[in-house]
Amino acid sequence: MCSTRISRPLPALALAFCALALPAAAQQGGGQRPPSPVTVVTLDPQQITLTSTLPGRVVASGIAEVRPQVAGIITERHFKEGSHVEQGDLLYSIDPATYEAAVKQAKASVAAAEASLAATQRDEKRVSELLDRRVGTQQAVDDARTEREQAEAQLLVSQAQLASAQIELDRTSIHARLSGEIGRSDVSEGALVTTGQTTALAVIRNIDTVYVDVTQSAADVLRWRRRGDATQPGVEDQTVQLRLADGTVYEQTGTLTAAEPHVDEQTGVVVLRLTFDNPAKLLLPGMYVQVEMPTATVNDVYLVPQEGVTRDRRGNPMAMVVNSENVVETRQLDIIQDRGNSWIVDSGLNPGDKVIVAGLQKTAPGATVAPQEREAPADASGAASE
């Protein structure tokens, strides 16, 4: 062993050997390694709304297919494809010549019926006067009254024919029956359209408010019914969030408005309808989305960062916890579901437990550590409200 008292100079090699030997000798003399630093997160029980991610499709809140109610040639289109139209706006014009002629013919029939009625009324008056002077007969009066009544009926028929012809003429101007966004036109000027044709001229969709139809398993719906509510889950937070196809969250929240009272025999699912405001027209009918659906509210559960949870050989979740004496303990966890970058745990932890989230490879159960609290992230989107 080297001595620190040197009476004469030593070679450089001997000095280096002494410098290495002194710390080793101090460690053999009873020195201890300092506690390993670890990063922890202190947990407190929370009230959390559990959610279920369901696939869905966007559906327009109102759809109107523009179809002709009379046959004819399209003479003009009055709207711009893809624009917004209001109820009552003129969309198409059909050649009205045939229908204008029908209206004129119906008006002539009305005039003839009115003339015939006037003649029968004069005849009835004449024979009535003759009967009063005891010149005519009651039979002649009855016949005149019958002819007058027949003329009145014929006038009503002619007036109905005129109204029908006028309706047909009015239908040569096709108007919007719904306010909304109109799509492309499937016919052009000069095209022949017919009554009852299968192809719509255009489609108007109201997307100021849209529906999102999602499917939920019948087992989940049955569980909701047993909680006492058939359409609204037994949760305090009824906010429904929407995730778009690009992964972003839609800024507007929705509400559950209806549940189909029918289970699909082939898939065993129930269709739920959600309502969302769509002021920016961002949601389009047919778009695929994912809905964060609230399913239950649980109390006294913990949000554990996923990096603080490991698995044992059997696949059971576990976490390393630092107790009040800074000693590492192992806890078996019961996980309900994930929430962002955290796990929702309902058993295995106590209020104030410090779960190790960094430095797990440097420690083991029973070891003494130096815990350091992790700083809260700026974006706490994964946390639930208490």
C-alpha cells in the first residue's frame, strides 16, 4: 500500500499507481454508492370520464334531390355548381310552350262553361216565371234547374282543369325546396327530362349542421340501458369529440341526439346519431371520422404515464413506486383503458404515490433512490378534469 509520506521523489509510474489505488482502498474501507437519481410523478385520485372510440360517417342534416315534375327540354340552368342556394331560388327552366297552350285551352273551357251556366240560369228564370203565371209546368222548371246544376258542375270541372294546367306550367320553373349547398348538375341545357326519371338533376345538402352516424355494439347499449338511460350514457360529461381523417380534433363538440331502436342482425351493432355544428363547412357528407364517445364516469382512479408502466413475465401491468423512505416498491396495477399517453388505473396505487417514469434501468425493488419530480408538460391534453 502506498504511503502519503514520501521522503524522496518517486518515478511517475509509481505516482499514477498510488492515485488509482487510494479511491479503491477507500471503497474497501466501507464507502457506499450514492442513491440513483430517478424521475417520478406524484399521483392523486381523480374523477375521469371513460370514452370509447367509434368509427362514423358524416351525414347532411337535410338532403333534397332536384327532380323534374313535368317533361320537357331544359332551356336554362340558373345556378352555379357547388354554390349555396336558398329555398325558392330558381334552378332550371323547362320549355313552357306546350304547357302555356294547355293553360289557354283550359281558360277557354272555363269561359265556355261560364257561358253555358249563364244560359241555363236564364232558362231556369224564364220557366219559373211562366210557372208563376200558370202558363208553364213544374216539369219544365225541374228540367231547367237540372241543366243549371249540370252547367255549374261543368264549370267546376273546367276550373279544376285550368288549375291543373297552371300547376304544370309553373313546374316548368324548377325551384329549390331546401336551403343548402348544391352540387354538380347532371343535365345541361337542351337535355330532355321526364316525370319520374331516376336520375336527379342536382342534389342540395344542408351542412350548416351535420349528423355523424356511428356504430356501437349491442352489449354496450345494453349496459347503458341497465344504468337507466337508453340513449344517453350514465356520465356527467356529455361532450362528444370528433377526430378527423388527418388525425386532428374538430374544434366543435357534438351531442348524442338519437339511437336507432334496432340491432343489425348481421353485425350486432346499433347506429347512434350525433349532431355537430359546421359553421366553416369543414365536415362534408360521406367523410370518415372517429368519435370519442363518453361511456361512464369513474371516481378515485389515477392517470399513470405509460412510460411508468411495465409488464411482468405473465404480462400483468406493474409500476415502480418510491415510498416515503425513498425505497423502491413494486405495485401490481389494474388498468381500465388508455387516455392519450397515460393509463387509467383503478387499483394498485394510493394517494400521493410517486411512480418512477425515468431511470427504471438504474434501480430495482428495495433500492434507495433520489426521486426528482418531473415538470408538468405544457400540453396537458391527456389529463382529465377532476
